[in-house]
Amino acid sequence: MTQPTRRAVLAAALAAPAVSRVAFAQGTPAIDQLRLFVPSGAGGGWDGLARVIEKVLRETNAIGSAMVENVPGAGGSIGLPRFVAMRGRRNTLMVAGLSLVSSAIVNRSPVTASRDTIPLARLQGEAHVLVVPEASPIRTLADFVQAFRADPRGTSIAGGSAGGTDHMTLGFIAKALGIPTAQVSYVAFNSGGPAASAIIGNQVKAGIANYAEWAGHIESGRMRALGLTADARAPGVPVPTFREGGLDVVFYNWRGVFAPTGIPEGHVNELGAMIAAMAEGAPWKREAESRGWQLIYQPRREFAAFLEQEVREVEGVLKDLGLV
């Protein structure tokens, strides 16, 4: 789950076909119309990413126009087969993320993003944060580890729905500490709001969520942040990583883009070059900063390798949690 260096990112972009670089340099759109397929409903995280991709690519004149299509349901498992059926369709990208991997595993989908699409680029992600109530005697990640090891069942931890990324984060924490997941006490809520209320109200010992979701509570002092699942500290976020605290867990709720199979390799490279140029540009970084995204770009081959490993690890933790 390591990030590529900046040098590797630039090398991947420069290795793309010259036709794409010339098109960008001359200000001529490389693609007249881009189709962005989103296997979730409007207004969600994947849809939001698709809209920003459209905005930045149009602003930089990489495309003439874009069409966004939403197909919601079952964490992407309904939309994914439709995208797979778009085999050979040029100028089409699917925007999705981690939940597409986990939902395919849980729903035993016959098609998967790793096998039946071309993983083109990982773009951004959100780290998870482990928090405790303001009045908790637990002050540091080391304190939490000690308490969790001593009494896993008594250390109740709130988060989102069962099997979601919050729950998986706890599974990875337990695995790293050698604690059987059968002993873990996870309190699932249907959204971050009720989970936050349970933490602030001292109804549970700790909680897990995307950092941005609880940033306001952390900044106000109603919650104490113990650690982030990022591999490096986030800019402007005064919270150490798990690894800094001796807990080897790195986990992002990541999102990226996928191309359909059956398109020429040269066109795949052109799409990859377009996304690489976008990810390295100032407009993209501006949009990411305004939304609190963590930029964890990976080009095609690195993303494909990461995805294979992610599938294995997510399937393993979901099995540990009794969800598969």
C-alpha cells in the first residue's frame, strides 16, 4: 500500500504516447467527449469525484465535454456488470473505489474490477481516524493498544455500517495486534452522526471514521484523535499516523478510475496520460485541497498491483469479521 514517488508519477506521464502530450501542449482537446460511468447514486463520493474530474479536464481543455451516468445499488455491484459490458468502448471511464472491491466480495459478484476492467489510476483517498471521548483516560495510541489488548470485548468501538471501511479498519487493527476478531466489540451505526453522538456521550470507548467526517468534533475538543491510517501525516492535520505509534496499519478509503477492456493499448495509454497530467496539475491539487482529499495517485501498473493486494487483504479481513 505504498505510494509512488513524485519522480515515478512524472516518469509514467512522460512515458505516454507523444500524441497526447502534443494535444495538451497545443490546447486541443485529446477527447471530444468523455463518458464517466459511476456505479452509485448522484451526490455520493464517487459521483463527487466524477464531477471534479469533469471540471478539471474541461478547465484544462483535455476534453471537449463529458457525460456522467449514475447506476446506483449494492455498493457498485449492480453498475459494475453494466460497465464490464461496455467492452471496447472508447473514451469511457468508470469512477469507483474501495467499496466496489468489498461489495463484490460480500455479494459474491461474478465480475470484479480487478479482473474485468483495466484499473487506470488511483487518485485520492481519505484516511480513517481512531478517536476517544474527551473525558476518556486514554490519551495516546499506546494507551488504546494497552486497553484494547487487555479487554477487547470491553473496548466498544463505534463506526459506520457493518462491513464498511470503519469496520474493516478495526479488523486490520485487531489483526495487527493479534486479537481475534471474534473478541472485538464493534457498534455499527447507519451514519457518522449517530456514531459521533455515542462517542461524545461516552456510550462507547472509541470510534472510527474518515477523518473529514469528524474533523469538527476533533478540532472542538469533543473527541481526542489518537491516530490516522495514512502512511504519512496529512497536511495541516496535527494527528500522528498509526505507524508513528507502532501500529502497522495503513488503510485508505480510496477512489480511482477504470477503463473498459477490449480497447486498443494505445488508447489506454492516452487515457492514462490524460489522467496523469490532470493529477499532476495545479487545478486538480486546488480542488483536492478544498475538499480535504489526500492525493495518493498511482498510475496504471502500480494501481493494478495495489488492487490485487487490496482484494486479498480486504477479503481476508471480511472473512475474519464473519462477513464472507
